[in-house]
Amino acid sequence: MSEIRNLINITDFTVEEIDELIRVADDIVANHSAYENICAHKKLATLFFEPSTRTRLSFEAAMLELGGSVLGFSEAGSSSAAKGESVSDTIRTVGCYVDIIAMRHPKEGAPVVAAQRTTVPIINAGDGGHFHPTQTLTDLLTIKRKKGRLTNMTIGLCGDLKFGRTVHSLIEAMIRYEGIRFVLISPQELQVPDYVKDEMDNAGVEWKEVEKLEDAMGDLDILYMTRVQRERFFNEEDYVRLKDSYILDLEKLKAAKEDLTIMHPLPRVNEIAVEVDDDPRACYFFQALCGKHIRMALILYLLGIRREA
């Protein structure tokens, strides 16, 4: 029996493996019919202990388009977790029924516990404010398709950089590519955690912090917007004070490059004005489509399934 591969953190995969996933995702678009039944009789469990729309549905759409089937739950209250069952026991049980599991959990580190007890591949679909590696794969595929490269660019990360797991995972991924510079745009209370700054320093990556979006706009090749997340705050007062810190509109975009790529992991609240949606630089709905393609490639990779040429 071959060793089980899991995806808990984006660094579980080498740059070469990520490049291969991107290649397969592009091949899926180019040769869609060749993948329609490639996962016939395979089952994916989506164990979502925390609400999700895009991530859960894109996993389900990915498996269905590969010819497989899906079972699972969309909130902890509809699972035996409501009765006090441990993550470990849930994973061991569900592993008896399926071939691969995608799990989201509000507690940081829960997928690590799951991976220690699993008998099938585990995909971390987000754990608290920690990691969200499949969103990062989505982001990398989006950038590659829009820019044609994953090197030599300035990336602005804006909004909630303290609790934003998508930001932490994207930084961890991009510091492995050459010529990457980060501009971290946030209020002081929502700055990137020190451990992430240490990782950038250790990788020799250039980065700076600013508090105003306008101070960075003209330098950016990528602008990655994030929402201020109510569910990560301990009190409503702090959330209300910070939730409207950054709102991207057409006026702010006047200073941006013509080939800027605007990204957002979604859901959006009001941090990107609806008027921006029709700007050709807005890529967040295209990003959601990329999420389905890269998750299809990931499922195949972890199941060890390859398309025959």
C-alpha cells in the first residue's frame, strides 16, 4: 500500500508539485471530456464543521465533474460533533466510507489531528485563522493564468492580515518564488503575525507595511483584498471599528497599473465596491472558477490518478 499523501499546509507540496497541479488544471480545461469519468466509483467526503459556500461547493463540483460522488455535512450541528464526538473518531469512521476527505474546522490544527488518524487522503479546507492551502492553490493558478508567471511581481495584501488564513498561506507559497515583493496594507490591529514576518525575513523576501491603500496602489501587480472577519473577533466593538478600514472603488483604482490583477478569496462584504466588478482588472469571480479546476487536479493527484495520454 502506497503512503497516504495529505494537504494540510501549502508547504506540504514542493514548487514542482504545485507546477504539476497547475499543468493538470490547465489540461482539464483543454481536454474536459477526458476527465468526465476518471473518478468513477470514487467518493469524496466534505466534512465542514464551519459554514462555507465556495470552498465546499467547488470541492463537490470538482468531484462530480470527475465522475465521482460526494457525501458529507455542511455544519457541525448536523454531524456527531454535536454529540461530542472527537475529530479523530469522525475521521476514522468516515474513512471507512470514502476514498478522500476535505475538511474545514474552526479550530486551528484540527486537520493535523485528522491526518494522524486517517486511512485516506485528507485535504485541509481551512482551519480557523491558520491555513487554507486549496485557496492558495486557487490563487496561484489565477495568478499564473493572468500573469503568465509566478515570479518577479509586487503583491499587495489588504485588509485583515492577522486572522486571514488565505493571506498566511499565500505568503508561505509565494516566498518560494523569485523576485516576489509584498506590500502589507492593514490597520495596526490587523497586521500580519510576527511568525509570518519571520518567514518572509528568513526567505530573504522584500516586504513593507503601510496603513493606506492609496500609498501602495501604483506599485502593485496584484492586489489581494480580504474582508474583516466578524467570526474571528472576540468582541463586536472591535469588529465595528475596523470593518470598513479599506474599501476599493474606481476612484482608488485611478492610480493603479492598467494590468493590475484584483483578487479576493470571497465572500465579499463591502471591501470591494460593486462598481469595480465590471473593471477588466477584477478577477475574483474568475478566481472562483480556478478554484474548481485546481481542486479537480488536487483530488486526482492525492488519489494517484493520472490521465492516459
